[in-house]
Amino acid sequence: MNLVFQELESNPKLKNRVKIIGIGAGNSDFEVNFFQKSYNIKFPLFSDGDFVLHQTLGEVRTPYFIGVRIYPDRTHRVFYSNLGGTGGDANRFLERILTDADLSPETNSGKP
């Protein structure tokens, strides 16, 4: 996810349109901070030591990815929901996310 994050941050047309966060299911602030420092993670990570977010999301196994598209009128849709990692190819994963979200890395407009 560090590579995906770097790709997003380096593209001025995506940088402020796609955000990544991580949730440490069952992890304390200390554990999340240690993980973030150990793996040099630049995107925000949140602890969920009491599994509140984890339970809200249906107690899915980890890693689990959810993509949510928020529209200008503040409506939203889940466009991606998948158990497992990125498949080992950060660029392919990012391309899939952008395609499924109806976003293009070349333009600053996506379908409403």
C-alpha cells in the first residue's frame, strides 16, 4: 500500500481525490504507531483496539479493502470490497481501484 499511496501522492490529479487509511483491528495506539514507524507508512492509520470499527464492517478478516466513492452531493457508493492483499502488483491494484471508482489518473474528472 505504500507504493499505491506514493503513486497517488505523485499524481496531482489524484492526490486530493483518492485517500487511503488503515485500521488496526484489535490493535492499540502503541501497536499501530510501531507498525507505522517500522514500515514507514505515510498514510493515516487508526487503532481499533476494541474492534468497534471491525464489528461495524462485519467482522471481516484482514487485510480487507473497501473503496467508497463520495459524490459532490455527499451521496456515496461502495465500489470495491475485497478480502486479501493487493495481489503483489501495486500498479495493477491502483488501476483496478481507479477503474472501479470511475476515476482516471490522466484527467481530473470522473463520472458523477
